[in-house]
Amino acid sequence: MTEIIDGNAVAQSIRDDLATAIDQLAEEGVQPSLATVLMSDDPASETYVSMKQDDCAEVGIEAIDIEIDPDADASELYDAIDDLNGDENVNGILVQMPVPDHVSDREVLRAVDPVKDVDGFHPENVGRLVAGNARYKPCTPHGVQKLIEAAGVETEGADAVVVGRSDIVGKPMANLLVQKAPGGNATTTVCHSRTKDLAAKTRQADILVAAAGVPEMIDGGMIKEGATVIDVGINRVDADTEKGYELVGDVEFDSAKEKAGAITPVPGGVGPMTRAMLLYNTVKAAGLQHGVDVDLP
Ligand code: NDP
């Protein structure tokens, strides 16, 4: 029987377990807080930000909502980030991407104080991750690592294949899997759009992480019997539904399920974990900034 890895359930258990750390912070008079900064009127970005704020409220993290007119000068965004960097009541800062074209996303990532960079995208935090001394693991790959662990799958010595090499998913995912650390020690291959004979690579994988953003590009024929398949992809495809679309992953679920030992669905797999790990990083940030040694799940 193929195990369907329930991301909603694992995310809920992480949120529940974060209560211990939040209590430890409260005992020291610390209220963890996350500032979300939105410089966009894209409805999807607005939805993402409001979901993150709701998540914060649910676990007892204060959410601070900063909105910048998307037509404003970039300096307005940098000034807002500077203020948040200097505000000791703010533990985590998340700038919702994408920012408008006239703002450099690279500069924005550099502007956030690395100690408050709960996305883990500041170059200092990227460097620490690569060096095996992560401060904040980026939320999506960290969530994938937790899902693999929750499924009882051993990464040590496994052949892992990551499809995708973006800075936010593929690269940090590969870095986590290859680390000499729990949840790592996998022999890790990274594939991308220039990879020759992708199927030959994916069929070697004991653990396959698909993060290409191409709807259902990985089918059962590309999967090793019994593999653990983690589908990061979230793709909108036209469908005869009320909304006119449906969400599918990078993996063709029905055929992949026939081969996999364990597999995540879309939706309900990696997505909820990304959100839970943002809360995790925010609580960790509060502990680091206030010198409270919190027990994290
Ligand atoms: P990017 O577009 O930044 O990166 C996609 C990567 O996949 C690139 O490295 C690209 O290669 C590679 N790729 C594209 N097509 C192919 C192909 N045919 N064969 C092999 N490799 C290919 O995407 P992201 O990393 O930001 O996101 C990936 C997916 O994950 C998207 O569907 C996104 O919506 C989803 N996502 C989901 C999250 C969640 O919480 N579940 C969070 C973040 C993202 P190259 O570098 O050569 O161009």
C-alpha cells in the first residue's frame, strides 16, 4: 500500500508542538512577532500574506502588516525594512515576493537583517546553510525534510534526486539532503532544464523531490518502485471547475502512486508545511533574539 503523506496533519502537529516554545518565550515575557511586508496589488500575493497572518494568529504569534504602494519609490520599501530591522518587538520579517519590477529583489533580500530573515534567503543565511550551520532553513525545503521524516523514511545513504535548482526550493533542498546531519546524508543529484535523460536520473531516486513548476511532468514511468515522492509543484491548469482551473503538482499523481512507496498529494502535501515552517522560523528567531533556549519540534 502506498502511503499518502498528509501534509495538513504533519503541519498541524508542528503548529501544536510550537506551543511549547511559545510558552517558554511567554515565561520570559517575549511575544514572538512576524512582520509581513507587501508591495504588490496582486491578489495571489495578498492572499498569501493574509494566510500567513492567519497562521500567526492561530499559534499566538503577533502579525504586523506593512503595506507599501506598488508604485512607490523603492526607498519606501527599504525605509520600512530598516524600521523593522531596528524594532526590537519584531522578530521576523517577510517581504512577499515578487516585488515590483522597479525594485531589485536581490537588494531587498540583502536589506533584511539576517537575524530576522525567517525566509532564510539572505546571503548570510544561504552561506550558513551551505556550510552546515543553518540559522533558518528555508521554509519549503525544511518542510519537505519534515515530511520525509514524518513518513519514517531514512535519508542516510539514500539516493535523492531533486528536480529544480531555484534559490528558494531546489538548491536549498539539495543542500539539506546532502548535509552530514539528521535528515541529510543522502547521495544527492540535482536536475534542471538542461539535464540529459531526466527519466534515467529520476528512476534512480529512493527519494524524489519534484520542484520544476511543470504540471504533471513526472509520471509513474519515471519513478523507482517504492520510492518516496515529494511533489513541491503547485500549478494552475485549466479545468471544468467553478474557478475554471485546478491545482496540480509536478507529479502525475495517479500513475506515480502505483509505483511510489510514499507520496505527497497536491494540494495538501508540501504547501501546508511551507506555512508551518515559517511559524517555526519566527519562533526560533524570537528565541535567538531574546536569548531564550526554546524547544522546537
Ligand atoms: P522556478 O521556476 O524558480 O524553478 C524551476 C526549476 O525547475 C528550474 O531550476 C528549472 O531549470 C527546472 N525545470 C523547469 N522545467 C524543467 C524540466 N522540464 N525538466 C527539468 N527541470 C526543469 O520555480 P520554483 O523553484 O520557485 O518553484 C517550483 C514549483 O514549486 C512551482 O510549481 C511553484 O509554484 C512550487 N512551489 C511550491 C511551494 C509550496 O509551498 N508547495 C513553495 C515554492 C514553490 P532551469 O534552472 O534550468 O531553468
